[in-house]
Amino acid sequence: MAKVKVGDRVPSVTLYENTPANGVNLDELLKGKKVVIFAVPGAFTPGCSRTHLPGYIRDYDLLKKKGVDEIVCVSVNDPFVMHAWGEVNQVGNKIRMLADTTAELTKALGVELDATKGLGNIRSKRYSMIVEDGVIKAFNLEPDGGGLTCSLSNELLSLL
């Protein structure tokens, strides 16, 4: 069960984009914007690469038409991996690929996934959320943490 719920503020943490030197403060990123954030257990993993990320790329224009200012993908990975995964999937400027390097956001949200046997460390459960000016307006956490149902882009679109 997540520690956060609709109406809560997104925790103030720093994530990393492209390199460890490029910190992105979530408070600053979310201020005055409608942002879609979705999280995956790992870059380059099958479900994340075949279904989750491609859906948000495909639905980019639809999300923008619904008033979304930015789309953010988060994973407990290093920023180099997230950047490379974005390049391979040709996200361009559509999706910001942010690394939760120490799982700080993941832990603050209460969405840790013990993937030590398969992926080597704690990862994030799969989720999506709509955030307006830092406040969570919708939060979809996959019931088993890793499934591909309620956190997909088409499900999120129906809530906008």
C-alpha cells in the first residue's frame, strides 16, 4: 500500500536527468504545471520497454490536448541508463526520463518493490499519477506492483 493518496503533495526530492550532475527538483518541476508521472521497475525490462513507455510515447499528443504540460518517466536506475533507454525508444522531448538513483522518491511514496533477486536492488512498483501544481489528483498503483493495467497511458487518459 502506498504512503500517499490523492490530495497529498508529491514529496520534495531530487531526481536526475541524463547525468548525475543534472539534478531535477520535483517541487520546481511541478510548480504551476499539470504533470503526468509514471514509474517502471526498470529501464530496458520487457514490460516497461514493450508496453509501458511506448504507450506514453504513442499517447503524447492526446495527453497534451488534455492539458498535460509534461510527462515524466521515473525508475530506480542511474541517469545514464534512463537517458540511453529514452534514446533507444526515441522519446525526444516528449518524455523526461528521470532517475530515482537511491529510491528516495520511491520510498517516500511507499511504492518499493523488492526486486533484489531479479534486478539486484529495491525498485519501484509500477504506477502513474496526475499531478497539478505539486498535488496528486489521481494515483494508479498496480495491484501486484508490476502488472500492466491501471498505470498505462490509456487508463490515465480516461481520468483527464
